[in-house]
Amino acid sequence: MSPDQRVASPASASAMVAAMASGDENALGSLYDAFGAVAYGLAYAITGTHAKAEAAVASAFADAWRSAGAFDASRTSVLAWLTGLVRRSALVQTPPDRHRPDSAATSGAPTPVGRALRALTEPQRRALELSYYAGLSVSEIAARLGVPESGTRELLRTAMNDLRSALSPTGTFDDQAMTRA
Amino acid sequence: MTHEQLMASAPSYALDALDPTERAAFEAHLAGCPECRDAVATYREVAGALAHAAVPVEPRDAAALRERVMREARTVRPMGIVTRRTPNGSVPVRPTFVAAPRPPRRLVPWAVAITSLAAAAAFAFVYRAERERSARLSSELTSLRAEVARDDSVLAAFVGPEVHVVSLTVANAKPAVRVFWNHTSKQFIVTSFGLQPAPPGRTYQLWAIRKGQAPLSMGTFAVNATGRTMTTLTVPPAIIAGGLIDDCALTVEPDGGSPQPTEYPRLVGSWRHVD
């Protein structure tokens, strides 16, 4: 998984998933070669161990292989779909009370989204990390941060809006733009 | 709650962070609000992009992990590839449901026989050593027989000449779901063990498959926290009208079930007669 293998254009990634849906195992290999690195980084940031990250990634790609036929390229990107599967698999690997999101690992990448995450206010970033990397609900984050639930929802909303503005001034999301250092 | 108030929950929803009651309220609104659906789709893309904020980490053994990914995928895909012949050649189409290879026959009969022998030996020992307790044991046995008799009505639903059964499984794994089809009472009895409960807002749905035809819903069911259920479903008239069915498949669908499956089957199996 060298860095130049990490990026697939949205169209080629969608084509891989479509080929998977028709039973093309090589397409699964191509999808893994294109997204395996980001999947592993995410799984490791959530689980904190290689063994659990490996299990989460294998489980997520198995889910992708199984549900490729339900993927709808008009509604979601391959990146959002696949990382959603990875995130769920990784959260399942780690009991909720064990999640200790480490900001150095979860937002330290020298990518546009890493920079955008580091540019958030501290409460925004903490709320988002507890949600995204620890899988906590609004009420759990509120309890952890000592703020009301309405305030927690607002932290998540403004954080997501700030990220959206930073990443996609044009309103579109492009995996190649996400990974450009 | 107003549209604006609900809209403020869209980012939390996209992060799977809403508590169950809030999620239910938001989903009810989402069904009729294209603006909120668009917002959720956009926030899901933001969430997907967040994966690129994590510091890249190299796996311990990249080649072994790739091999594991491919190997595990093969164990969950219970599908065959269906191609349709056209004048221009063979064109892959969305596969119809095809049963997974049956797992190797398990050694349960042996286990049962060994257990029975052990129980018989133990009973003999007890009988010889504690003859004076035999009257009480006999009384307990009578009581147990009465209980078994009371369960006859339940047992009748599972066995008999008019019962078919299907074990739903993935290759090389224990069956997680068995469905008994009692033709006399026109009931499906769904049993499960070790089946992970469906996520909030979603339900398990069973499908009757006749080769070459669209799947027919057999009904929906839920499992308890330990993955077990025994659910009785009335066999839909459309299934009765069509006679025997070949295969059975399990999917996870939105609450209330779907007219047609919206995902590939998680488990599949072929019907057989109870023997």
C-alpha cells in the first residue's frame, strides 16, 4: 500500500464496486489496493491495536463484498460507504468504555482534512473525535464533556459545517482532493 | 419539532450519534424531507473524508492482511454469478439468490449418542447406589413426562410428514437460523441462535426463493440480546399458491420489511423434508 496506490478516482472506484456486485473478485482486490491504506489508518485510530485493526479491515471488506450490490453511486461515494463499514467494524472490535481517541493519531495526518480538523475549536474537535472515533452518542459525549445535549449537537453541527467548508468550497467531495498533502 | 430543529440533528445522524428516540424522530422526518436527506448525504461525505485525518499506519504484514481480506470475503459471499446470454455474448446481471455450498455434515448424532450413553451409565450407578431414592426419581420422571406431553403441541409444529426445514448458513459456519414450514398449520417457525440483533431501525427479513423468480417475503423477525428467537409467522398466500420453494435467504431491511430485498443475502439455505 504505497502512497501512490491510495487514490482512486470516484468513477473508477464506483466501477470497482459495480464489478464486485457482479462477482468479480479481482475488483475486490483493486478496491483493497485503492482504499486499504486509509481503511487501516482509520481502523487503527479507532481500535489502537494492530490485531483489532486487521480484524476490522478484513470484516469491513467482507461486508463490502457482500453488500456491493446495494451500493448506489448516485447517493454516496465509495470512500464514505467503505469508511462507514470500516468504522462500524472497528467500533465493534472495541468496547465503548475502552475507546480513548488520541488526537495525535486521529487528526495528525498532513492532509487537508487533518489540517481542517486541527483548525476546529478544542470543544468542536473533542466532540467530533468522541463521536467519530469512539462511537459515542450525543448524550454520552454531553456527559463526557460536561455540556448540555443541545450544545453537543451544536458542536457536532458546526464542526461538520466547518469541515465541509474547508474541504469542499464547491460542494463536491473528491477523494483525490482529500489525500493531497 | 420543526424542520429547522430536526435539520440541526442531521450532522449527528450522519455520525450515527443520535440516541434511539431522537433517531426514530429524525428518520420519520427524513422519509418526507428531501432537503434533510440531501443534508445527511453531504454530512456522510464529510464523515467519510474524516478517515483521511487519521495518521497513516502500516500493517504488520501487508501481504498477509491482503490475503486475509480476500479469504474472509470468500467466506461471506453466498452468491453465485448469474450471466444472461444475449446476442452480443454473456452479460453479468444482478445475481439471483443461489444457495451456498452446504457445510460439512456435523457430528451431532455422535455427540448425542455419547451423551445418552453417559447419562444411562450415570443413572445406573445412581440406581444401584441409592436404591432408596428410586421411588422419588420415578415420581420426578412422571412429572417430566407430563411436561413433555404439554410440549407436544409445540413439538408437533416442528416434526411430522407435513414439515419442511431449512438451515440458513454461510459456508463453513454453523447454521444460525432454522426455519420450519408446517404445511398443515400454514406456519413458519423461525429459530435462531448466535444471530447478532439487527441494528436499530432495521429488522431481519426472510425470503422464499423459487429458481428464476423474484424472492417472496416470508416475513420479518427480531432476535433477543443473546441472538435467539422462536417466532411463528403465517405463511403468506402467495407462497402457498406457488407450491414448494427451493431456497431461503435472510437479509436485514428497514423496520417493517421491504417488498424486495435491498441487500445481498446474509444467510441462505435449501429447503428439505424433515427426516
